Amino acid sequence: MTDLQTTFETAVAGLDAQQLRRQRRVVSPLGGGRLEADGHPRLAFANNDYLGLAQHPALIEAAQRGAARWGVGATASPTLGGHSPAHEALEQALARFVGLPRALYFYAGYAANAGVLPALVERGDALIADALNHACLIDGARLSRAELHVVPHNDLAALEAALVATQGARRRLVAADAVFSMDGDLAPLPEMLALCERHDAWLYVDDAHGFGVLGKGGRGSLSHWGLDPARLPSRLIYMATLGKAAGVAGAFVAGAPALIEWLMHKARSFFFATGAPAMVAEALLASLVVIEAEEWRRERLLALRGQLAAGLAGLPWAAPPSACAIQPLILGDNATALAVMAALDAEGLWVPAIRPPTVPEGTARLRISLSAAHSPADVARLCEALHRTARAMQA
């Protein structure tokens, strides 16, 4: 074996050769969809702060009050003293917000999916997953050791065929994102739920990018599709993250009371991890109030999304229709994606190039992320810069 430095210098050089190396930037928020990156101001279409709440005064004030009351650390796992009155109030508020009986709060969305799926199914069970599921759903599926069946993206016929093929399994779980993070399209949840009911399977929904953005009062994808919460606990497990539209951190899983009790005992990423600070829970309680009350934020997102779709017309790259705040611009190869990103960066715009393994080979793209903090002038500036870049690259 060679030494560590030599081994990984070679490995990193391999990333460079494939144009897959990522670079971190030191970022400070400036407000209004803007930030300072490595000392330079940028208009950013790069984060998941869809409602512009991460800098909201009410959330900041709640976090400050929480820090003064509870301190800055939970100091223990939730089952060993890390579950404060603020956490309890948050779980109850989250359950009410999405209309399900009970909720369990996790310190991170990745931890929730990585811990919950193995607590639901194991060897002898079957787990059916959409081909474009997020990495944390993929990792949770692998950790479960259930027999894994990957079906083509949003293919209901393939999903039903997999349900039929796995009817001998002890338990069957279908897992999918509600909103796909790199494509901006929606899973057909009503049809998926109907198939699970017909074939006696459970449905696990990751609503990371729908919560706060879709549905009445921002209640997420279940509300968007008009699914009745009263009918769901017997068949559906609902998960959403709170570091995106909610503007803070963490995630929660909601569903039947006994299910949540089981997860509290069996999701290893819950009971073996120190809980999130109570001040985070206080900020999230404030966030739920703002999400429901400030409907103008979702209205602005809807208007900006329409403006962006119109502004991307005529570009030589594909811009698939999006139903949310995420708009992919498919560029194909890694070099083109990096070149377009660099051209925009030179104009003071930060739009990240997304490359494999985050997306399939040959589908490198820009992931344009809209926020209620953006203005129509911001979107117009982005579209104009993209058209200038396209003309320059075709010249």
C-alpha cells in the first residue's frame, strides 16, 4: 500500500480528469437572494431556501430566545435527555400541520431516511425504489438489507409489475421522493398510493422539496394532491426536511402513532445521535407560522417559475417543465456544464453545475433554484445571461 497522501492525490487527479471535482466556496448571506462567495457578491440561484425564510427576523428572534432559554446544545440523544419542551411542541405542531397523528423530529434529513427505512424493512422484505431517488433514500434502502427493486422513473406500470413480482415478501415498501430534487417533477402520489393499497404495500414519501412550497398553506405534496390525511396513516409514511423551504434544519417523519413509537426505538440515526439544539426547534415553530401565514411567498414563487420558463425558451439546451421551485437546464456533458456555470459566474451569477453521480451520466445540468427572495428583475438577469452565454458558445 502507498501512503495516504499519494493514494488520494492520485484519486483526486482522477476526479479532475473526469471534470467531477467539487469546490467549496466560503459563503456569507447578503439577503434578497444574494450572497458573498469567496469575497465576491453573487446573485445566487443555488440553494434550497425556497421561501426566503433562512434570514427571516421572526425565525432569528425565535432562535435567539431559544438559545437564551435552553442553551445552544441538546447534550444528549432524544431518549437520554435531549428532548426538550421545544422539541415536544415542534413534533406536535408538525403533526397538526400535515394532518397526521404523530411526528418524530430528526436532526437531519439524510439521517431520517438512512435510519427509518432499515427500521421499516429488513431481510425477507422487498423495497421498491424510483430510479431517481435521492442518495439518502438509496443509502437507507441498502442499509435495510431488504431485496431492492429499482423501477424506472415515475413509471406506474413498472411499479405495479414490481409489486406483483414481490408478492411473496413478508413486507413491501415503495419509497420515492415526492418532488425530485434534480428534475423538479412530481411523483404521482395518488396513483402510487392506490397501487400500494391494491397490492398491500406501504408507501414512504420524501417531501423534502414539496414541504412549505406545495399545497394549501405550504402543507406539502399530500395537500397538493388532495390526499385525505385521515385515510393515510394505515398505508403511508411521510417524511419532510426542514432545512429547505422551512429555512432552518432537521427533518421529521409523520404517520400512525404506533409507527412513530417503533421508529423512536428502532431508527438508529434517531436514538444513537445527539438531538438538535432546542433553539433550532424554537426557530422551526416560528417557521411553521410564517409558512402558513405568508401566502405571498408561494404566489411569488409561482410567478417567478412562469417567468423563468418563458425566459429559457429558445436556448439550445433542454429545460424540462417543472412543477416547483427547481428548474433543471440539461447541458449533457460535464465540460459544457462547467463552462456555462463559469460564464454565469463571471457575470456575478451563481448557478451550480450538477454532474454525476448526482445525476445520470450524460445529463449534466444547471440546477436553477428559485426563492421568494428573488425578484422578477433577478430572473430576467439570469435569463439574459444564459442567452448571451449560449450565443457565445455557438459562435
